[in-house]
Amino acid sequence: MILIIIVSAFAVLFASLYLFWRHVWFFRNPHRIIPPEGSGILSPADGTVVYVRQMMPRESVINIKRGMEATLNDITREDFNRPKILIGIFMSPFNVHYNRMPVSGKISFIHHHPALTHNLCMFSMHLRTILKRAPFYRNSPHIVVNERTVTKIEGEYRGRQLSCYVVQIAARSVDGIDVFLDEGAGARAGELFGMIRIGSQVDLVVTPLEGMNIKVCPGQRVKAGQTVLIE
């Protein structure tokens, strides 16, 4: 009888903690100290940087596993023909999942792309970030397979026109990808942009301009609307 009571108590405690995490803690939106305008390009997501690359569109970005590589066009599902900077950020189920504008600007388009087959689990990337085992993208085919939403933002960088893209990649357990803004809407750097529910990944794609300096590296933890990725 005592054993049954103990087991039942633990079950109730576990269920209560799960429900609190799933319906309260997961939707937390803490205040962020947004750097002054012009400080640089901000992180669109909380999480761990899993890759940083500057490359041509059809150049292989990462070797996920034997026989499977990813190009920039694979990740964005867009047909680029100019060099880009790509920064990938993995969001664990325990990170804040609200996404923020990397730059001040206007939403040019929002393109939603279904999974190539079905949404794959991101456990390999999650485990490798916890254990700090680089490369963090190894054995993570979700990078090119899973459902995603690609949002193009037309903004400015030090007085020059800048195009950047936010790629929200869904995990297997994701309930949905949200973009709070409509096409044509404008917002300032650091303002709320959208969210992905449960574990996920957000990539930032930026057209490189002279004088840009990438400030982050794989393994570094970043915060949405607060960490400067490129200055």
C-alpha cells in the first residue's frame, strides 16, 4: 500500500511538472535588453549555435552523414545565386521559443514548405549540444528534410540595404510554426517575430556586405533579440 502511494505521488508530481512546463513555462517570454539600433544583426532565437558558414548557394554547407550533404538552397528551399552567411541555432525544448527580428525592416515574403517526407527527430543535435560534441549537425537530416517557414526581411545595415532570411525549422514534435507579422509589415530589431512550439531550429541567412564581422561560433549560446551575431 505504501509503495502504491509513493508511486502514485511521483506520477502526479511528474504529470504536474510536465503540464506546467508544457502550458506555462514553455510560453514564457522574458524581457530582453535590446542593443541600440545599429549595433549589428541580432540573434532571431535562443539556443546553441550549431554552424556558421559563408559560402556560395550550391556549395556544400555541411556533411550531415555519409551520402547526405546540405547546400544553402536545400536549407532555405530558395534559389539563391549570390554568396550568403548562414548561422544555425538549435533550440532545445527548454529554451525560450519566441523568435525576434534580427534587423529593423519590412517583411518581404513568408514561404511555408512542408516536410520532404515527414518531420524527423532532432535528438542527435540535442544530445551533441548537451555533450558539446562538434560537429553539432552530424546525423541531423532534419536540417534539410523537415517542415519549415522562410521569411525574407528587407532591412538596413549601417545605412546600406540588407536582405536577410529567417528559416524556422520544425521538429518532429512541433505543434506549429508561427509568424506574427504579415507580408509588408515592418518591425524593429529585437521585436517579437514568431515562435516554434517544442524543440526546433532557426537559421539566419544574410547577404554579406563589406565590413561585416561575425561575432559567434559553433557551441556558443545566444539569446533572441539580445546577442549580436554579426556587427
